[in-house]
Amino acid sequence: MTRLRLATWNVNSLRARLERVGEWMRQVEPDILCLQETKLADAAFPVEWFSARGYESAHHGAGQWNGVAVVSRVGLGDVERTMGPGTETLSESRFVAATCGPLRVASVYVPNGRSLDSEHYLTKLAWLRQLAGLAAFERERGMSLALCGDFNVAPDDRDVWDPRAFEGATHVSEPEREAIRALEAEGLVDAFRVLYDQSGLFSWWDYRGGAFHQHRGMRIDLVLVSASLRDRVRWAVVDRNARKGGKENQPSDHAPVVVDLEV
DNA sequence: ATGGTCGTTGCACGA
């Protein structure tokens, strides 16, 4: 039995955050790290910076927007950059998957729905349906799966600072939450919720209005693992320290989520 | 109180 430390972090520009990511990795020593919003083209992704620290990497990005990566020190192979045949356009540069040791790992950056009456909201729901198809595919071929990333959905009211503030907004609407439950119906469990049932444990805080200091956040960064791993979740945390900092050490607006699995 | 801040690109826009 070995302990596998899995983490996911929307870094809001890897170029702007690289030094901070390096310091965090040195302290936390994740075995597998999923990144979102690298905002890099594949050619600009710092493959050698990661390999110098003992990590292989797979990146999918077009630059400027989106961009996701899987970084691993327990092996990395069979890289896929779409959720399946015919989904290249939908997948955008928001999906990359790789096999890392015993796990199939996907780093996902679910589209922001913007508003309930936006076409982007429909794209978001379609994207999540496609992701459920991928979960079914991995289950059918017997792979243990970890879907890690920024889902832009708060699964239930415990995951928002004030449900009343979100009436009629995205991230909390019933169709979005149903899409997360559909992933669970495909055999995935929210690893963080295996250990914690409290409200107010957030992973994202708006940069504006001092939201972080006033505890106005949401839990939208998730690690969804195969149900067969439920009893192997040993430890989990949202590392709020990584959300701290000011002018000289700017944080992302997301904190990393860390999950330790006994595999 | 319809504001606020950050990262990117280029003199707004997405989140």
C-alpha cells in the first residue's frame, strides 16, 4: 500500500504563478498535480521546469485563455486531449487526461456558464454531459478515475457562502447540480465530502471586495474519484494558505485541493 | 450599494 497525494489547482495564469506553484509543490509534495487556467500555449508550457523537479507533464492549451495540465512524479502516459471522439470543439483546451501510476487522471476546466440565459450556460451543461460519458467509458474499461479541476459548480448549499446571494445565478442552478449528480451516478464520489460534511469550506474567492477575508467563497474545485476508492481516501484539505498574499506575492483566486489516497 | 480585482492583450474582456 502506498500513499498517493493528488492535488488540483486553478492557478489563473501559470506564467504569473510559476514561482508560487514551485514553492507550494516543494512544501506539499503532490504526486499528481492537475492545473487549470494555465493560459499558455502548449509550446510555452514549462516542461523542463517540471522535469527538473522530478515531474512529467501533459498540457493542453492554446494560449491566453483556459489551458490545463496533468503533472506527475508517479508516471504519465496515454495522454488524451479530448473527452472522446468528435468532442474536439466542445473539449476546447479545457481537458487533458493521462494514466499516472494506478490512476486515470483528468484535469478539467468546466466552462463558466456566465448567466442562466447565456448560450455559454448550455455549453457548460453539454460539457458536463460529455464528461459523464467519459466517466462511463473509464468505468467500463475498468480504470480507476480521478476527475480533478475547476467545475464551476457548487454541488450543494454548503458550498456557497450565502445561498440567498446566488438565487438565479450560475454555479448553483439545479441543472448544473444535477450534472454533478450525474457524474456521481456514473460511479464517482466527491473525495473531499468523504471526510468533511461542514459548510463554508471553500476553494474559490472573488478577488473583489475583500471576499477572501470575509469568507465569501464557493467550493467549486473538486476531486471526483471512482467509488472503489471511497474507502481509500485518507486525508484531504483545501490549502487556504495558498490563497493568501498581496502585491508582492499575488495569489490565484483559487486555492489548491489536496487528497491523499491509499492505493 | 449593480461596486470591486486580477491576468491577458492591446487601448476591453473574461472570470
